[in-house]
Amino acid sequence: MDMATAKAENLDLFVNARHQFDRALTWIDDIKVGIVDYLINPKRTIHVRFPIHMDDGSIQTFHGFRVLHNRVRGPGKGGIRYHPDVTEAEVSALAAFMTWKTAVVDLPFGGGKGGVVCNPKELSRGELRRITRRFVTELGDTIGPHTDIPAPDMYTDQQTMAWIYDTFDMMHPGENNLAVVTGKPLEIGGSVGRNEATARGSLYATQQLLKCGVVPDMPTLEGVRVAVQGYGNAGSIAARLFHEAGARIVAVSDSHGGICSDGGLDPDKVLAHKNEEGSVVGLPDTTTISNEELLAYDCDILIPAALECQIHAANADDVKARLIVEDANGPLTIMADEIMHAKNIVVLPDIVANSGGVVVSYFEWVQNLENQQWDLEKVEKFLRKRMTRAVDETVKRWTVLDEKYKSGFNGTQSGPTLRDAALVTAIKRVATVVLQRDIWP
Ligand code: NAD
């Protein structure tokens, strides 16, 4: 790919999400044309502005929004992020991903996402608490256990979820309101296993994909060399779990850079170093590399677990892995996807690979509604079942699409990808319910 083309690439997440949707649509020959606009665009976007007393005595007005992309299969589900650069377009794309993600793992949810434009690194705990409480008050009954259910996302955590629950509970006394939000602390209705659910789900999904024989000469994780970009919740736990499952973690990175060791890294030691020093960089007996070098590292599996659009037209050609497991949302751009396809590098798409988080959020919601507390064994058993089924269905759909392609269907495409297959399943599930519910008056 020449640099001019690479530079011209559009890195807007909504443009990427739209392209993926349009591409998947070309594989569906029985969609009702009139519902396409309804399926891709958000059903509803709420903007709120509210003033907050800051610690220094001043007043600052904040802007927040919540996008409900689709809720025909159940209440909206998706995180709330606090970030200075959060935009409506980004949140809309992420809300759409949630619709397809919940559909592909067959949860009774739709898709949602929210955000508040703020810089949590510059806000005190008290300011964050006041922002959260006021934001939830402004959203009012647009969120709720059966309408739209938030969860943590970038720079929001268990504490934020506890504030959301408490604020909503004060507005609805005398009801069981625990199911209004997931990702809560264990003591107030959180689920065991939620913290590592995304990484554990991606492990189960990868193991099943390999079992299906999708990656030539890689039937299991035994001895497989893995590189992980991002060492936060998803990345650090994935490194540990893949290591425990027999893989060798050869390179990892965070926002400060990366480290590698062909002999293999000990993920626990890497994490301890990061906790102490603020970065994975500098762990004794490792070589420092840049993030670009990490993405191009000689490995079998690459797990992008940091940000969106990390692998793009300008660096996709350098990827040497044979399988990419998308723990992050949208880590590959449109062109990166095409380059991987041309190079026969298999991509386990985000809506399957990282869906373990929302699966265990669903378990939390069910436990809350039924006043139950599951044990870890049950959570992991049920998670594996969901992930295995989603992978099997995706691979099966991919086989069907490939047969259709080989017999001449869809000549405009270069053949189906696993992302196409997962999206086709998800879109068909949502479209079927739209028609069955006959939602037009
Ligand atoms: P996190 O904040 O815990 O970790 C992010 C990590 O990425 C940090 O280690 C940070 O240093 C690193 N990072 C930031 N910029 C980087 C860069 N340019 N290069 C390399 N590393 C960089 O976040 P998380 O919860 O682990 O989420 C990571 C990704 O996984 C996001 O895309 C998120 O949407 C996705 N995801 C997370 C969950 C979940 O349950 N945590 C669920 C689904 C999807």
C-alpha cells in the first residue's frame, strides 16, 4: 500500500462501522430494503447539558449523551465513557457494535452507548461523583432495567456504576433496581467473573476457532506465540489466560511502548512491573520495542486490546501473525481488513472476540432480576457455552457464504470474512425480530 493511499484512509469509527455493515449486507439477498436505514442508524440519541459545582468553587457545564442504537431484541446495553474527545459519531458507532454483538451471541438485548465530555484525569473523585449523579438524573427514565442498561467503558469503573445504581435507586424507591446497570461492585449486585470476562471470553472463542480448524496448522494454543497490544483490563488478563492455556506470550505493550522476549514473558511479572512503574517497559531481561514493532512482531496470534483503528493501511502489510483476535473494539480499519483478507490472515472479529464482557453483564442482569448469586464455576461454564456457540455459528455461516461465493454469488466482493459472517448472523437476527414484531403502527 503506497503512503498516499494510506494517508487518505478515513479513520472515523462510524465510517468503519457503516462500511462493515454495508459489506455484510451484500451477502444477504432477502433483506427488506426499507429497513436498512432503520438498522444502521441510532433509534434515539439524547443530549443533556448540566452544571456542576467544581471543588475550587467555580461552576462548569458538562455535555453528555446516550445513544440507543436498537432495542427490538431487548433493552439497550452498552457502556458509558468519560473522555475529553468523546463524540456522538464515535458513541453511535460503538452503540451499533453493541447491537450486533448482543445479537451474535444471542443475548436478549439491543445496543446502546453513552458518554460525557470530560477529562477524568483532571477531575477529583467528588467532581466525578457529582457529574455521574447529575448525568443519571438528567437521563431519567430513558435508562432502566428493561429499557437501556449502562455498564463501564473508558474511564468509568465499578465505583461509577455504584453511583449510577444509587442515583437511579433513589429516584425509584421500593423497587429492585439492581438490574439498571452492570459492572457493579460484588457487594451491590455485581457478578463474580465480570472483571475478567472479556479476556476469558476471547480465550474460549479462540480455542473454539482453532478447534474448528480455521487457522491451518494451529489446532490448539499449545506453544503458540502471542503478542498483545494494550495491557489494561482486556490485554493483561488475556495475556495471563492465554499463557495459562499453553501459549507463549512473546511481546506486550501499553501506551508507553512495548517489550518482547522470544523465550516468553511471565504475564504476572509484567503486570506487577506495570503496577509499580506505570508501564510494561523496563521489565528486566526484556527488549524494549515500539508499538509499531509490536504490531509487526513475528508471532502466531496478535491480540489488539488497546484502542480503535490501530491496524490500518500504513502498517497492516507488516503484520506477521496468522490470526488476529480483536479484544479491542474496531482495532482494524476497512483497508486493514482487506489487507488481512488478501494475506489469508484470519481475523476473529470484535463482536465475537470481546463479547465475553457483555455476556457476563447479561449474567449479572439475570442474577439481579432473580435475586440470585451464581458461583464462578457456573459463570465460566455458561460463558464458555455462549462463546463456543457464537464461534460455531460464525464458522458455519462463513462456510455457507464461501460456498455461495464459489458458486458465483456476490461477485463484487473478494470472498467472505469471519466479520462478514458474524455480522450477517447478527443483522439477520435483528431484522427477523423487526419483521416479527411488526413494529409499524
Ligand atoms: P484499559 O483502559 O483497561 O486498557 C487499555 C490499555 O491500552 C492500557 O494498558 C493502555 O496503556 C493501552 N494503550 C493505550 N493507548 C495505546 C497505544 N497507542 N498503544 C498500545 N497500548 C495503548 O481498557 P480495556 O477495558 O482493557 O479496553 C481495551 C479495549 O478493549 C477497548 O477497545 C475496549 O473498548 C475493548 N473492550 C473492553 C471490554 C472490557 O470489558 N474491558 C469489553 C469489550 C471491549
